[in-house]
Amino acid sequence: MKVIHNDLHHLHAAEFEFFRGDKVEAFEKSARADFVLRALQDVKFGEYVERESFPDDVITRVHSARYLNFIRGAHAEYLSLGGKGDAFPSVWSIRGMRSDVEPKNFAARMGLYSFDSGTPLTPGAYAGSRAGADCALTGAKLVAQGERSAFVLTRPPGHHAGSDFFGGYCFLNNAAIAAQYLRDYGASRVAILDVDYHHGNGTQEIFYARDDVFFASIHADPSTDYPFFLGYADEEGEGAGRGFNLNLPLAQGASPESWFAALEVAIAKTRVFKPDALVVSLGVDTYEGDPISHFKLRTREDYPRLGEMIAAMKVPTLFILEGGYAVKEIGDNVVSTLTGFESK
Amino acid sequence: MKVIHNDLHHLHAAEFEFFRGDKVEAFEKSARADFVLRALQDVKFGEYVERESFPDDVITRVHSARYLNFIRGAHAEYLSLGGKGDAFPSVWSIRGMRSDVEPKNFAARMGLYSFDSGTPLTPGAYAGSRAGADCALTGAKLVAQGERSAFVLTRPPGHHAGSDFFGGYCFLNNAAIAAQYLRDYGASRVAILDVDYHHGNGTQEIFYARDDVFFASIHADPSTDYPFFLGYADEEGEGAGRGFNLNLPLAQGASPESWFAALEVAIAKTRVFKPDALVVSLGVDTYEGDPISHFKLRTREDYPRLGEMIAAMKVPTLFILEGGYAVKEIGDNVVSTLTGFESK
């Protein structure tokens, strides 16, 4: 399998994050990607392909230009205003408020383009994320050109980032950017399978009204788990996109059996859609030992099976790393999934 | 003038607040109301009337029942979950996200019902605010029964609180609750004049589609000042309420002359509306010495004139204290306004 490693991911390194109001050590840290890289190398998995650079107009097929402009310059602007360290938003545009006007105030724009207070905008958040998007696009290009599969080893993750907002550690939605690239370069229908513990609210938001990108997600019930305000089973898409969004929320503590039962449903519906390409938002925070999640997948028993079931769909597949916060085990869980896929 | 003092305001006393990401001493503190009380007593202003208790169904004419239920129990729930000190929200339901479903998760409900991260939900936030709403209702009842005017000396302020959200130090919208009471007990048309430095986004949101309550506000340009996402001049109301919302934003540093020119416009339009009663959201953070605001009104020259101009409308008037963070001067600025009113 081709592997595209984000060589610039370490540019984004948070000092700390806010978790439910407390200042804590960042869960989304550089070591995550480093452990995955080491685990791949330990078993000599994959052929490495260099990150290619893509122009901004590929990104703005998914993200709004004003959002991209903002996050590109945000941390420098923060410093120029006397800010120190990482930047955090403090006020949000909720229901009934406006998002059509972009305020002049920096704190206001931070809030306009985000939905939580726990995602640190570091000095290198944009550079690291933009390189990650290039990795996702490099992988998408390989798949568009006929590769059976590729794996994008990147962080920060992407699936919580929407068309014009960051949050949940995510700034650019790698999976959505890749799916759009596949659509623009040959695939008539693209499916996105999101197996991260958390709902991929950003990805859903981006494709919610479209019938050419099918989004299926297995995740923790949003009533109890982040991102809380999206990911319920009754969200089926809107307009032309009605029927092209599938949420399969599960209760905290759901067994591997229930998880795979949901995966069977997601795969069956994805098959009906007949995608020309598949993007997998591969979060492994479904792992039994994850520090902030509550599913129970096991390294040896379950992740290989996940890979095998995806392979059985026989669709060109692009895996993109999302969450997974049990840092020491994240590598093994990713390798287990990818080797499971390759075994079929 | 009748004065209703919130004897329980000190139940809400924040340890600190977050201001643009920094943990700072709370601006909205108990001393604010204490200084106003002392300044009134120093000049022997007003006849004190005791706070009367009103049932919740008066409050839910303005706030949603689920919001009221939430904030009533929120801090106790926070403690029961192991929380310490004041509670702060951390994740919000922005555009495209859902607010129809109330999540089970406490942090999620904190975010669902708020729009900033800087408003501390203290152990006594609800009790202090609920007593404040009773004070506002006591004042409204006096005006409904024929008083020419009354002053509600309360904190925390209210005008940023919407039908189902807190923020900007506000939990219950005293001005909106009082205006609705006046509508329900005799007044056909009620005007709300908001002279606080910050736009009264909560009050606007509550009455935006109604033609029986006219809302006029003079405030700092939302593009540069809190609450940022509402308060622009083109917000004129919607549906039946079209034409019944008037925003007069001014640039930071606006002179007293420009401020009074805007007040002339607000008063002229309010006269056309022919209100049976007037509620004044009396923020004195328009003061030249305010630590977080940027207008230039002066204690002796400007606040008496404000009071006189309101009196000249000859409408029964209920003053309700909103912002004002120059603690030592807040009392003099309020007294200047109210004595100006009484002089006419």
C-alpha cells in the first residue's frame, strides 16, 4: 500500500488544550503520528510516496475562501495583537446570530470560524494542516490514477472541520478534500466511511445536500459524546442529498459485536451506492484503551477484521488517519487495520 | 422614583472570568451594585420597594422552559459530576448544528445554552438572577399600576441573555421579562431603549419577529465590539416585527455629540411607535472611564441629559441596570441619569 506521511505534522504542536474547562496536556500530540510511523516501519509496511503540493483552489472546493484566508493568517495576526502562545476562541455565533458579516475584531473571527474552546490554534496549525491536506490530495491522486489503496499518515485530524469552521483538533477536512478531488478527477460517486469514535460532523456538513458523496459514520451517541450537536440517526441528508447521509450512533461501552453489526449496515448501504472510490476516516479511538473514548475494539481481534471488511468491498480505498489518543497503541491499531485490508 | 434593589445579587459572585482567552479578575462583580446603592443613598434618591416573588410562568413568557430548567439546576449538576468552582461552557452549537435535541452530556448542555466562554456560571448565578428578574417584574408591576417611573438596581445584567442562552454575564433578560409583563398587564405597545455600550443581542432576539415591542439600541459597532454577531444597522426585524428593531451602531471612540445624535434618532422613532410604557436597559459602560468600553460620556455633562431626554418622551419608564464596569463611578453615572429624568 502506498503511504503518504505528513513530514510537517510536528509544526502543529499544542502546549495544552482546554478539556471541559480544564487546562490539560494536549491529547492530540505529535507523538501520535510518530508512533504510527514507527509501527509501520517495524513491520516494513507500505511504499512511501512524497507529499505533492496542490494549489489553494483545490482546498476551496471544500472550504470557503474566507475561512482559508483567516486560518492561514490567524496566528500571525494573534501575535501582532500582542497574543502569546496558542490562540483560543472565546465567543461564538450561535443560532439567531450572524455569520454573513465577517467582523473586524480578531476574537470575533476566531469565534465565527470555530465551535469549541478546546482546539489550540498553534503557530504551525495552518502549515501542518495544509501539508496534511496535500498528503490527502497526494493519496487521492494515486487512487484516482488506479492505485488499489493508499494510507495518509497525518495529523492534526480533519473530520470535525466544516466548510468554514475548525474544532475538535481539526482545521482542514482531509477526508472531504480528498473525496472532492476524487469526484473532480474521475469518480462519479465517492463514499466516505468514518469509523472514528466521534462523529465526523465537518464531513457531514460539507456533503449534506449532495447525492454524489455518500457519508456513513459509526460513532458514539452525540447525546453523550463530542461533538454533541450532530450525528444523530435521523440526519439523512437534505435536498438532493436526502438518503446519502447515514449515522449509526452507538452507546458508550458498545461491544465489538454491536460495533461490527453497525459496520455491516454501513458497508451494505455503501455497496448499494456503488462508489467508484472510498475514503476511510480512520480513527482508532474506538480502541478499548483510548483515554477519552468508550468503545472496546481490540488490537489483534478487531482492527484486522475492520480492514478485511473494507477490502471485501473491492473499491479503490484511501485511508486517512483521524483520531486515536492511546498514543502507544495507536500504531499497532493502524497497522492491524491496514494489514487486514492488504490480506484480502 | 421607586427603587427595587436586588438584595440577593451578591449570591452571584464570580471568582474570575475568561476575557479573550485570559483568566482575569471578573469585571462583573458585586461591588458594582453596592456602589450604585451607596450613590443613591448618598443623595437620598428614591423610595425603596421590596422585591416581590413572581412565578416561573412569567419568566417562561420570554425564556424557554428547558433553558430555565437547565440553568436552575446547572451548577448543582456540575458539582455532582465532580466540578469545582464556577462552571464554563466549552463547545457550542453553531450554524448547521442542532439545537432541537437536548444532549444528556452536561458540557454539551452548557454549550447548547450559551454563546461565549467568559461568563462564569457560579453557584449562585441562578438564585441571584432569578431574584433580579423578580425585581424587574416588581418594577414592571409598579409601572403597570401607574407609577411614572421605577429603577431596578440589579446585577448580573440581562440584555445579552436570549430566549434560551446565557452569555455576556447575563442569564435572565430582565428588560425583556419586564417588557413582556407590561404587555401582559395593560400596555399595548412597549418600547425598549438599550443605551448600554454593548448591543442587547438577547433582547433583540427575543422580540425580533414582534410588532408589539419596539427595540432600539445605541451601541458599539459589532464588527469591533462584543457581542460581535448581532447589532448591525440592517437588522430591522423580521415577519410582523419588520421595522420594529432599530440598531444604531457607533464607532469606538464616538464623541458624546454623535452618541446624542443617535439617541435623538432612537427617541424620534420610539415616539412614532407611541409606546404605552418604556423599558430602559441602562448600561453606563458608555462612560469615558470604563475599562472595557470605548465611548466618552461624562458623569456631570452627559448622563443628566440622557435622563432628561428620556423624561421628555413622557412615557411611564422602567430603568433596569445593565453594564458599567468603572466600579467607583458607576453609582454617580446612574444617579446622574435618574436625577436628570426626575428633574423634568
